[in-house]
Amino acid sequence: MTEQRHEQHPFIGILLMLGAAMCFALLDATAKYLSQTWPVPMLAWARYTVHFLLMMIVLAPSMRAKLIATQKPVALSLRALMLVATTVFAMAGFAIMPLAEATAFLFVTPLAVVILASWLLKEKITAGRWIAVIAGFAGALLIARPGGALSTKGIIIMSLAAACYAIYQIQTRQLSSSENTLTMLFYTALIGTVTMTLAAPLYWSGPTPDAWQALVICSMGVYGGMGHLFMTRAFRHAPASTLSPFIYAQLVWAILLGWLFYDHLPDWLSVGGMAVIAASSASIALSEHLKQGRAARDRDTAC
């Protein structure tokens, strides 16, 4: 089951990617605010449940059985569980770390993907990629440097979130060639809703949110669902090499939201670390696109 190709409009793709970055930053900022009052697993439940309900309302009437049609339900479910774990760890990290620095740790994920792809997918790591990986992790060390203001617990939690997210991206790479993007998105919402609902007795004992609190909690599902939808649509309008630098606008949004709502600005060493991580990850995304382009040209030549 493959998706149809769409005519590309790079400017629209860039705008959609910037919108996705803003949605994800708003989701993180909202989770940080709510985690001061509510248990993190409950917030994760709300994020996936609202996302699930939105997909049922918007997509299920038109797609019907196509929304869940897959030959690999187990693989999609395992992939979804990795994203659920990412969400729980990330929200727990946002609760105790500054917004911008915590966000930067998640952007170490593409660097971890390179290493995991070498191990799990037997992909060769070139010298240029090794340099990018080493530089990116050095950027992370600038943020988490000894004597810095970040808590060790927060650093460990966000590192676990990045590790789970890297596994999720490897699984996405394996499945994307055969699975419909919206089906993959639906499974993450479905599995997240089911698992966090079943686990509710372990973490939920009250209090009950009032109307305003419930609205803010539900907004996380809207931000998450819209962010993933914008990103999915963006890749229909522009290639990854064009779009990959713009997802790092999320770091800019995180710095801005952290300053506006939490009166925190990262120091210059942390900003430098964020810039190094963003540049390293973007260079890997670009090299991946170039590699795919060469492979496609080689196949055309062979034909």
C-alpha cells in the first residue's frame, strides 16, 4: 500500500513545516505548564485521546476501513508504543527542565538514528556522518555540561526520550515504504489512547479538572495531531532536503515560549550547543536525501 505522488510546492511545504514546529513547541510548553499540577501519564493520555478522537471525526467517515488497513499491525503497534514512551519521558523532562534545553535534547535523535541504522539496518556510516554525529553529541554536552544549571535527573529522562524517539524513527523508516502515512498516524493515536487508558488506575486518583483546565489539557491533543498532520502534508509538497532545516524552528519557538511564560533564556553556551545539534542533524538529513537521489539515478540508469 503506497501513497500517490503529489505535485510539489516548496513554499507551501515550508509553511506547513513551520506550522508543525510551532504546534510541537506549543504542545511542549503546555505540557510543562500542566505537569506542575497533573500527573504526566494523565497528560499523555489526554494528548493521545484527543488526537484519536479528532482522527475519528475528521478522517474515519471518508477513509473508513482504509484508516486501519495494514499488513503489519504488530509492527505499527510497537512503533506506536515507542512514541508513547517518548511522550511520557519528554513530558516528565519538561516538568523539571527549561523548555529550550529539554527540546534540544530531543533533536539529538537524528544522530542516534544514524548509529542505530548502522546496527539494525546495516547502513554504512561515512566519515562525514561520523563527524556530524560527534559534533552533535558535543553540542549536547555543551547544554548538559558539568556545573551547568540542568538537573541530572532531567538530562537522563530526556536522553531516554531521545532514545525511544530514535527507535520510533527507525521503525518509521522501515514501514513508510509500505504503509499509508495516515494509517501510521492513526495507530499511534489508537495505541496511545488504549495503553494510557488501561494504565489509568496506576496514576489517576483525582482531582477532576474544571472546564478551563480540561480545555487546556485537551489542547495538547490538538497541537500534537495538527503538528503531525502539518508535517505529513509538508513532505508531499517539498523534499526532505528542503524541509529539514525548518523543523529546527521548534528550538526558536521553545526559546521564545520559555522566555514569555517561564522567564528563562538559555545561556550562550547552551545556545551554541543547540546550534551545533541543529546543524549536525540537518547535515545528516541532507546527506540522506542526496544518497537517496543518487540511488534513484542509479536505478534509472540501470533500467
